[in-house]
Amino acid sequence: MARETQNQPGEARWWDRSVGYQIYLRSFADSDGDGVGDFAGLTQRLDHLAWLGVDMVWVTPFYPSPMADFGYDISDYVDVDPLFGTLADADAMIERAHELGLRVVFDIVPNHSSDQHQWFVEARRSRDDPKRDWFIWRDPAPDGGPPNNWVTHFGGPAWTFDELTGQYYLHLFLPEQPDLNWANPAIGDAWDEIIQFWLDRGVDGFRIDVTQGMAKDADLRSNPELRPLHDGMDRHEQWESFEHRYDIVQPESLDIFRRWNRLVEPAGAFLIGETYVLDAAALHHFLTPRDGIHAGFWFQPMHIEWSPDQVLATLRDPVDAVGGGIGWCMSSHDDPRAPGRFGGGELGVLRALGLFTMFCGLPGTPFLYMGDELGLVDGVVPLDRRADPVSFRTGVEADGRDGCRTPMTWEPGPGFGFSTMEDPWLPFGGRTDADTVAVQATDPMSPLSRWRRLLSARRRVIDAPGFAEAAVQWRERRGPIISFRRGDFVFALNAGDAAAPFNPGAPCTPWFKSTEVFERGADGVDRPLKEPGAIDPPIVLAAGEAIIVHSP
Ligand code: GLC
């Protein structure tokens, strides 16, 4: 019964009370001086995350991999690539995280493997190989071309011809990432074992890569074409030239997630999907059965233009559509960092913090991407240092994803405390001492200090009686001020370009305000240094500023 209602108000589970933090392992902390982040480095830096006040860490893939897509091409799902350490290092990380009260979510990639995975090596040997049907093979079309018109997320056809056996195989990403055939029950059995392997090592959940793509149309029908492809289109333009009716968001995926739900439930583990769909209806498809994935990331905040209408819609649409289970994020290892997209400078930082403040009050789990807490914009990666295959494998000039993947900046000095190597796998891309954790920790108005206060406020709000179970009530939008009430709290954000008054409707006590420093009083409540005690409306919010008020 509980399983059927787990996303409903009243059924808050540990992840509904948590704030997550995404770690792009290659760029987080390098313990052995090879210029690439690793498990031992992460373990040493876990104290920072506990101090910052997050509850759960999501670690991107660390499995053995030829690194065609930096670890999202996996050649062994149950081991650690030597670049990142050993299984013992992974165990030690999990143990230390648990000691600090942090939960650990590992990134699993069930849509595809590496072409170097033993399964694919065997599958491509012959058409009769027992592993052949673990991947998706088809004869060429009558003209010798690909079997259908599907394109990859990285641009170009989703099929590669295999000379030896005279058939094409399917890949929604690089040719080095052949898609697994989830219509074959053997894949489900193999994946049960993989998930159990990591549960037995103590992980608390899984971020499921490419959730939207695992099940495909049984007949692999061509997608309806919206406009003809032509040379020079970038990967997004190519992707948007089709209605994705048959390659993604197929109902059969719900059966996979139902099965996994039963598998992880005894461990109380969390399943969050990379539901890379930009409309709330598709998120609804994955989340409303309530007996599959517990949550799905909502990616639209990474694609909006900053305006009151768009900010309101991106907050409200998924809540109205699915109620809960929303993974809120605004930056990732795949998308440009939020402060840059929101205008850069102090305003960009304030807007990112403001948007995240709203995430903190809505049902679901907000996730920071490493460095969000420092207010970082993308690093500048010169052409000759670009590493992401998206930059040079799509046939057209593309920026790729390197800018959001540059290494963390921990402290001033060569290597910024990330590595003893001064010039790691990606350059730091123009960071300064002011971008480091060590410097920001000493300044009460730094992004880091503000984020830390926000997470502290979020923890106390989520623990307040009735809050986690309460539904969201949207308040009428007043000019640029977006606000909602949940339980005894009102959350408000000025999504406009100039200061504007916010009227909470009654005397209230601010628990967090992004431009002010708060001090904890004897009653345990944080109050702004400038305005001690309860305040009367209205409250002026600067452009991009957000506030959380207690207003019972
Ligand atoms: C997901 C990952 C991305 C990767 C892709 C293929 O979208 O987040 O980094 O390139 O899957 O595995």
C-alpha cells in the first residue's frame, strides 16, 4: 500500500527530506596527483559536504571504462576503474559518508554499455552468438542505409554498420555506447544482479542514466519527421527535427522500474531517474504510477530564459503535474552552470540562489551540482583543451560540456587544492582565489556562506511539524514576485529586474533571506542581523532575491 502512495503528501520518505549534491568524480578531488579526481579524494572532502549541510551525494560513473564518454561508456558494471581507485576505496567512501550522516547514490547506466564490454564483444562476433540479442541489431534498409531515421542525442544517425556480421546496431549516444536490448529478459536478470551488488556494498540509491530511453518501440518504427535534416545542424537542432514518438518515453520502461522498485524497497533505497524530458506530461508518465522510480529530475530549469512567467511555469508545472518526487536541479555535468545562464555576475548568483530557495520549499529533492555553492559560472576551456566528445564528434562546431566540468576549486594556490598537478585533465578555466571554498568560508556574504545558511534553513523547515506532508498552495503572482505557501511557511522570489515589495499577508519571521546574514536567537530561530524580531509586511526583495518566512 505504502508503495502506491509514496509520492503523495503524507508519505514523505528520507529523500523527500534530503538535499542532494552531484559529484562529477573526475573533477572533484584528486588524491594521487594524476590530474583526475578519484574516490580517495572524494572521501577526504566529504567533511565539506557535511559542513555545507547536504544529505545525499550522487557520484557520477566510476566503473571501468574506455572513457569515450568519460565513464558513461562502461565495460564492467561491478568494479571501479583504476583511474578512480579500487572497490575498497569505494567501500571506504561509502563508510565515511555514512559516518557523517550522508547517503550515497551511485549513477548507473542501464541504457547502454561500452562497445568494449564483454557482452558486446561477444554479441558482435556472429549473428548466432548467445549475447547477440542483448543488443539491438537490424538488417540494413533496402537502400543499404540505417534501419530507421532515429538520431543520437549527440547528433548523427543512431545506427552503426558492423562489417563483420552485416547488420546495424543501435546507439542513442556514441557508436562506442551500444544500447542494451531491454526487451530481452536476460538484460533484466543481469541488471538485478548489478543493482544487488551495489546495494550489498551499502549504497542508498541510484541515479538512473537515460531513464527516458531504455525501452524502445517493439517495431523500431521511424519517428515522425518535423522538418528535413540538413548539413550544419547542431545536435539539438537534429534532435528537435523529429517527434520522439518511438525512441524514448515508451510504456514498457515502467515495468523495468516497477521491478527495480521491488528490488530496492527492502533496503529502503532511492531510485531517481535522469528523466530528460522537458514537458511535465512526460515526467508524469514516469512518476505517477508511484510504484517505479521514486523521483525524476526536472530539467526545464536548465533551459528557461529568466523571466517571471518562465520561472513560475518551471516551478509550478511539474508540481501541478506530479505532486512530488521531483528532482530539482539547475546545473549539471551536462548543462551550463546556472549563474552564467541567469545573467552572470552578482545578479546571476542571486538568481540561482533564489531559484534554489524555491526548490527547497517544493515537494521533491533539490540537488546542487558541485560548485553551485560557490556561485561558479562555467570555466573557460580553450579549443585545444576540449575533451567532451560532443565538441568534436557531431560534425559541427559545438561548445560541448567541458565548461561545466572544470575541476573544483578548494583553496588558493597551484592546483587549487584539487590536485598536486597544476594543470589537471581539464584546465581550471579562469578561476581565482575568490572562487575557492577556503576563501569563501571566511566571508559571511560569499555564495558559499549564503548557500550554507539556505541549507540550514531548509533542514529546519522540512523538519517543522506538518511541513513535509503539507501541499503547496500557489499565491497569486504580484508583478515579479512568485510565491507559495506550504504548511506554516511562505517562500517568495523576485524574478524581475528591479527591487519589488513582497507582502506575506501577515506578520512573519524570516528564516532565510538571500542578501542578509542571519543570527540564531535564544529561541532557536535565525533572524537577520539588521532586522531582529518579527517584521511587518511588506518586505522589499532585490532583483533575484528570495525569502523564506515563517507565518503560521
Ligand atoms: C546522460 C549523462 C551524460 C551522458 C549520457 C550518455 O545524459 O548525464 O553525461 O553523456 O547520458 O550516457
